[in-house]
Amino acid sequence: MTQKESGAVPKANGGRAFTHQDHTVTVRKKGCHIVYMEVYCLTNSQKKLRIIPLGGLEEIGMNITALECGDDIIVVDCGMSFPTDDMLGIDLVIPDVTYLKENIGKVRGFFITHGHEDHIGAIPYILKDIHVPVYGTRLTIALIENKCREHEILESVDRRVVQYGDTVRAGCFSVEFIRTNHSIADSAALAIFTPVGTVVHTGDFKVDFTPVFGDAIDLQRFGELGKQGVLALMCDSTNVVRDGFTMSERTVGKTFDTIFAENVDRRIIIATFASNVDRVQQIVNSAFKYGKKVVVEGRSMVNVIGTASELGYIRFPENTLIDIEEMKNYPENQIVLITTGSQGESMAALSRMASDLHRKVSITKRDTIIFSSTPIPGNEKPVSKVINELCSKGARVIFQDTHVSGHACKEEIKLIYTLVKPKYAIPVHGEFRHLSEHRELVKSLGYAEENIFVLRSGDCLELTPEEGHVAGHVPAGGILVDGLGVGDVGNIVLRDRHMLAENGIVIAVLTLDSASGEILAGPEVMSRGFIYVRESEDLTREMRDIVTDCVDRCRGRGHIDWNKIKTSIKDDLGLYLWKKMKRNPAILPIIMEV
């Protein structure tokens, strides 16, 4: 790596300043990280830093934040969220990045904190339009590559693997990756050095002194940054409503050992998040200890565990892992099945097992099923539905004491603030109740309320060393993905889907003479989701009469414009059905002309 010392340059943080010629810089000294910042002559636009969350606020998921200084923009994370109950037929929701597209010449790169879907899920969609490098740790980039490969854009995406302590230059920004702990390996916080000051973004984190894989969170580096001076801290809010500390992931391993000891004569099926590699490792360890074979089922589970195994983040003892096709060769009580479906997803493997739709696995009263997760807010009903279906088949279901969170509770969040000592606090990652609770916690640490910013997605927060304020708003929100369609389903289509789901549809088909408007055939009235036609012949006949009268009335007035006739049919049928049944089905007139 080449470094060019730049003459009479002011000292930064007590050390010499260098101009880095390489894109990625790593400088280590006796185990401590020393980051040399290039010193800029600040223009007016570089005297302020704009922080623009495009998602991840007022919601759980879809995390993405842009930081803008001068003519440069970097983006932290690029996640998706799952559709809510009212988003009928929608597969997932990705962030609206209109602002990034409008300023595409400024965007220098995406910096990813870890490999969960709410932080990487939108990358294959967004990077089809925004071609910039993506930086992340080894496992994170491997999971991103899997997604890009599925979308057939792997070759066009510039992926760059970084290590903890690496500092990446991107325009006037320098971004350092810091080791943290979370429910997926290779998670990182980011120290973002800007001409205005340093911003620390924790990503999703917790303080785990006994992690299953890797080392504990680098609290020393957080403390060093605090001593050097931090402008703003963007801190995870997901668990801020919980007191105390989050328990170590290793405690779950002890619980698994106890459950396995109590169920030696039963088949064990465990549902957990596919990305929780450390959880899977502990399940494998318990299975090996009790002489059981492990089967991995569920598309996302197979993909993630396969990638993690190849990279050495999970290790299977010899002859422990078997294919699902081999299950029939072993007694049921020797099988441990690790599967997807802990959130009650309708198409996940466990849900299909509960509904007798799985081709390989049938639930019996000899099964013990463990939910090693807690429901994401909004998923409580589908999870309960799956549990009830499993219990109805006689299975033993365990859904308590088999999960610990990957997010920091109040005391861990206080610890980070105490170490980092930021001037400004910016709560991120959570619904509004989480962000509000985070604000109260920071105030209890002695921060003035004017230095705490609870933002909404799209807000433009402008920061200087002297002050901060929200200055405007940019487009933000969710883009709906339905199959291969991205953004083609909007509010109007969703409204129609709601109408169809709630009231059904009535279709009136007739053939008219193109010259006179006379009815040549029909009208035929069909219904879907409204009434059962064969048992409602009188109602169907009355609807046909109304359509006929409507067409005759239009002809009598000299109206043979098909659009006007269709509108009249919809109005007349709609009024009749409301008076008759107090229901509002969608009405679709279809006119063919001869």
C-alpha cells in the first residue's frame, strides 16, 4: 500500500495526516487502529453533513440510510421488509431510492453492516439501476452474492470484501468496519469519517462476551473513537424497550442440551431464522452429543447454511449432516430437522409440514417441534396458527426459552453512548415507539433534547459541529414487489385487490351492434367471490334485466359510446346490489361489438 505524506498538514487526532492513494487502507499499531484522515479545504457544501434515512424508521426492517457531504453520497445498508396483512399478493417491500437515482453521480458505494434480509434484501433490485461498489465482511458479501446470482446480476455487481479494522475511502468519506456481535456472524459497526466530523453507526448489535463464533465486540475501538471525538451516534433501537442486558447466544446451547436429553426417543424439528448461523451450530453440537443425524430443510436455510459451511462459519462433525432423502434410512428418533418457518410464513417448510403439504415430512405425535425465535411484530397470528396446527396433530411444541435476541437492551445501549460520547444522538432501526423510548434513554444520560433527533424516513438531517436541524424531506417509502414486477403495484391496484377480497366481482358480458347499439347477445352475468350463481338464479336474472334496461335507456338517449354505457351499467348494478344486499362488489362490464 502506498502512502504519500502531504507536507505541512495540520495534525489530526494527535497523529500525522496522510493522503491515501489506495481505495482500501488498513493501518494497525500494536493491536490498535489508527485512522489517518485526508485533510480537506472545506467548501461551503462540505461544512455540513446530511443524514437521510430512506427506510428503517417507524418500522422493523427495510434499513437504508444515505449520508451526503459535498458532492459525495455513501449508503449504509439496503434492506427489504415483509408485506403487511393489507398488502394482498405482495412478496416483499423495498425502499424508494428516487433520491439516490436523481443524484446517481454522487453515490460512491454501499456499506453493509451484516447479512440479514432487512439489511441486504433489496440489493439485487437497487443495484440494477445504481452501479457502485458494495462493501461488507466476508459472510455478508457471500450472502449478497447468493442473492445476485439468483437475480442473474452477479457479474455486474462490484463486491468488495473488507476485514474488521479496514478503512475504505469513498469520496470525502472514510469508512472503518468495527467488530460487533449480533445473531449472524461477521456483523459490523461503521465509523464514518467526514470533513464535518465522525459518525458512528452501530448496525444491529448486542454486547456478547461469549459469542459462539469469533471474538467479542470491539468495545476498545468504540472507546478510542469517543476519546477522539464523535459528531453523531446512530444506534440500534430494536430492544431499547427492554431493561438490562441481552443474554449471550451460548445460553441457548445449554437449553438445547436439556431439551435433547428429555426427547431422546422422539424426532426433533427446530425452526429458526436461516441466517442465525450460530444458533444452527449449537443445534448441530447438541445433535452430535446425543447421536442424532441433522437434516437441513427450507430453501433459504439450505442456501445460508451451505454458504456458511463453505466459508468455515459453521462446522458439521463427520457423518452428522445427511440429505433429506436419507431420512428414511434412520429411525425417527435419530433425526434432527432444522427448518425455516419460525415466523409462520405460509410457504416456509414448517408451515407446509403443519398443513400436510410437505412432500417429505409428515408431522406425528412422536415429534417434538421447537420454535427457536420470537415472532416479529405483526407475525403473531400466523405463528400461532402454525403452532395450533402442529398441536392438533399431537406433536409436542416448545416455543419458550429457546431464543435470545441479537439486539442490545438498555444497559448495552447506555454502554455504547458512554464509550462513544457523541454530540448528537440519532436513534435508528425501530418503530416510532422504539425511537421515542430511545430518546428518553439518551435524555436520562444527560443529553439535551435539542441534540437528539428522532427522524422519519425521508427527513434530511443537516449537521455541523455547531448545530443540527431537519432541513427538508426527500421521497421515501416502500416499493412493492409482486413476482417479477417491481413498483407496478400501487395504491390503486391494492385498493382493487381489497375490494375483490372483501366483496368479490360481478362480470356482465354482452354483444352490441356497432352501429345501432342494439343488444345482439347476452347479457350474461357471472360472479366470483360474491354469490354462488347456481343458488342465486333470481338475483342473476334481475341483474341481467338491469343491464338490458340500462343499455336500452342509453340507446334511447342516443348514447352509443361504449365507455358511457359501461359506466351506466356499473352505476345501476352497483346501486341495485347495495340496496338489495348492502354489498359493493367490483363490477366489470365487458362489451363486444359486431
